[in-house]
Amino acid sequence: MFSRPTDQVPSPLAGIALACIGYSLFAMQDAVVKWLVADYEVPQILFMRSIIITGFAAFMVWRQRHPSILKSPHRNSLLLRALLMFMAWLAFYSSARHLGLAEITTMYFCAPVMVVVLSIFILNEKVGPVRWLACIGGFVGVVLAANPTHAPSLIPAGMVLFAGFCWAWSVILVRLVSRTESTLNQMMATSFFFVVACGIMLPWTWKTPDLFGWCLMIGLGFVSAAGQYFLYEGFRYAPASTLAPIEYSGLVWAFLYGYLIWAEIPAINVFAGALLIVGSSLGLILWERRLVIASRRVAG
């Protein structure tokens, strides 16, 4: 399971499946953070989350004798990606104090579109009309589901868009770095950066949690670790532009978690948007399956 990076055989369907699992866990992560952010500062939450991921990844790297990440030819890319992800998380969760969930969701899901655009210029990936349609269809579904009712505040809105751009760029770097670096090395490098950056802020942000708070923070760390692992593995098997629309499936999971935890019942427009998002993702899966079958026939 935790193997060193190898030359993986391209398998878009496997990549899509792994990414779907990863995004469902990220939606659970967002639900836990939403619970915690009411009582604790974002740097403290990220610190507790990241120190668990770092410890787990470091133990597995040591146990399986992975090569040192300091010797990696992509160590600068790893550092840049860690910085981008840190800024994305900090901006996104900080803006949640000033904007409604509908506004944040609508603006943040510009990220998959940015992934498709960046994959063309950075990874030289070929993005066909089906992938573009799936990406655009998912974005329209998000807008329909979120149904923003008024103009957002300028500065918090800019923070969300900035978070979306940082996340999109980090996704591109995941695809680039995954060609040579193991998933565990990537997890350890990113989370260690989070621990250092958030640890510097702790003297001004720390608030001792109660028992329930400790349970949520520790659980958050394990959920985040699993989500990162499945998502990073997904990018080993499928192009970034293929997985970009799958990120929209996280919104569907968010609706489910909202109902199970807070008994939130989405309105009709939310169900309609979710249907469009799922339809776009399923359409992409069927298209990729058709391409795989066609390529096998040609090879045979």
C-alpha cells in the first residue's frame, strides 16, 4: 500500500476512484473544522491536524526506508507546494468567519477550472472537449446549489479566490512531484511545513481544548491523513485535468455530512445542483472508460 514511487501504468478509472475517496474525506475534514473553528483559531487547528499527519508519515517513511526527501530533485517544488497549501487552508478557513457557506463554496470551486487551465500550460496535458464540459458542468452545478443571494465582501471574497488559486497550483505540483516522490514523503514534507508555520503562531493563538475538542482535533488529523493519501495516489494514475471535475463530488459529501451532523436539509436548488455535479462526474467516468476500452482494443 505504502510503496515507493514507480512508473505507474496510466489508469484514469483507478485515479478517479482514489480521488473520490480522498475528496469525501476532505469534506469530512471541512465538517470537523467547521465545528472547531467556532471555539479555536485556525493556526491551532491546522497545527494539531498536521502534527498527527507528520508523525504517521515519518514513522512509515522510516519503517519502509524511503530515500531522504532532502535528496529529492523536486525538494523546491515540495516546499513551494507546502507553502501554497498552507496559504490556501489559512485563507479559506479564515474567510469562513466573514462569508456564508454558499458564497464560499461557489467561489472556491473555481479551483477545478484553474487546474484544467494550469495543466495545459505547466504539464502540457491535452484537455479535450469532454473534460472541459465536465469541468464547466460541475461548476454550473456548484453555482446552482450554492445560490448566492447577495454580493460578498470584497476582502474575504478575495481570500477565497486566492485559496482556490493556491489549491489549484498545488494540485498541479502534486501531479508533477508524484512522478518521483512517494506519497508518504509528500505528506510528511507538507505537514511538517504546516507544523513549523503554525507552531510559530501558537503563543498567540493557543487555547487548551476540552476532552471533546481533543477528540475532534485528533480525529481531524487521521481523517486528513487518509484523505491526502488517497488523493495523492489518485494523481499517480490519472492526469490532473481528468481529476479536476471529480473535486465537485466533495460538495455532495458536504451536503450529506451537514444533514448527518447538523440535520441540515438542502433546498430543491441544492439537489438540482448536486445532480448536475454528479452527472458531470459520471459522464467523465464513462468517457474515460470508453477511452480505456478503445486503447486496449488498439493495443490488442
